[in-house]
Amino acid sequence: MPTFEITTASADDIRMMADWAHAEGWNPGLTDGQAFFAADPCGFLIGRLDGVPASCVSVVRYGSGFGFLGFYLTRPELRGQGYGSRIWATGTARLAGRNTGLDGVVEQQPNYRKAGFDRVWTNLRYEGLVPLDVAPPPGVTLADARTLPFGQITAYDRRFFPAERDGFLAAWTTMPGRTALVALSEGEVQGLAVLRACRTSSRIGPLYAATPEIARALVSALAATDPSAPVAVDVPDVNPAAVRLAEELGLTPSFETARMYTGPAPDVDHSGLFGITSLELG
């Protein structure tokens, strides 16, 4: 009989998981794994069949009461044989008692509902080339996020995410191959956006802003770092202004997921959420 063993994933395993995610059309960032590992080193599981990677899942804990599930994948030729369900059971046990979120692809959403997840909104990935000459509104300036005290960044992020994630944010905003910008008005943060290199379109996430005009300026400034490259934003339809902005920028929908939770929808600032951070960690 073949031997199936589930262990904590190594940094190399997480890079492999990103390759699997890319094959599914998720287009993760080229260096996302390093930030993911910083979020929760024990939160990534790999299932090996006779020593060969067969399935995976991420079950990252945030604080004492929240978790996020992602990277739920089985190699295509091994699907339907129970290896996915076994790593799912192990992973969800690690998040027992926590309100858990995930971003589920369309075909898996019925299964997630059976597992106790309820849809809260739909993420629509919009991508393409955007205008590069959009100035911020009067009184608002854009700056490198790394020039701000880190506490300002984490405090602002908490308005849009259900739990603290300082270690993750520190890596997410500073790693090579990405640009992080903040919008400032009288010293107060009015927007945050991070651009990271991916295998196809560069991804912008998170995209937070006090107004659509600020979000537009952030997207334009980030896109200007590589004017010939398309960008992609995973836009939550719970914020209609974000959907309108993506369409006004001329971006095209290309991929869809649903944000789902096992418990009550967290109380976050939907009006300022113009793009989620990632499909894998929320």
C-alpha cells in the first residue's frame, strides 16, 4: 500500500505550492512564499505519497481567533483518491475554534459551503494596462511606504483585515521585486497599495483607499513603474466603487473567487477595500 504522510511544509515546499497555484491560474507573486512563511511558519502543510508531494493546504493562524485557509490543491492526476480530503481534515483541525476565511474558486464553492463556509462577497480579478498620468487629489501625496513608521502601516491595515499580521506585512511591503506606496494627507494614511511581480500580470494587493480618486492615483503610480506591463487587482464586489473604478480604468475581468467564512463576516471597512491582498492569505 502507498504511504501518505502529512508534514509541515518547508520554504522549498511553499515555492512548489506557488508553482501549483500558478498552474491553476491563480498567478501568485514570484516572492510571495517568503512573506507567507513569515506569516506562520507552521501554517503550510504538504501531503506526500511515498515521499512525493501530492497535496497541500495553508492554514495560517492570526491572533487568537482568526485563520485563513488557502493553497488547497492536489496534483491533477491524484485527484478523487482522498489525498485532498485527508490534508483538508488535518489543516482544518489546526484552525478549530477560529473564524476561518478562504477565497474559493467557483467550482469548489459548493464543497466549501458543505464544509461550513458561507459566501460574503465575490472577488473579481481585473487586469490590463491602466492610465499612467493620474495625479492624486489636492492635499494628498504619494510616498514610499517604507519611509513611514511601521506602526502606521499596521494600524491602517487593521481597518481592512480581521486580525493583526505584523510579521507578514513587514515582509510583504519590503521584499525585493515589489513597490509599496502610501497616500498621505496631513500626515495621516489615506491609502496603501503594493505591487508585486508575478508570472503574468503584476498584482496589486492590498489596495486600500479613502476614496476612489486616491485608489486610482495609487494604481496609476504603481503601474508607471513598468509602463508596458499589465496589472491585476482582485476586486471585492462588496465595494461597488471598487468595481466601478476597475471598469473605468479599462481593466477586464479574468478570474473569480468568493470570500467565505465559517463564522460571522468580520467587521472591516468595505468602503475602503479596493483590492484584497492575496487569494492565499486573505
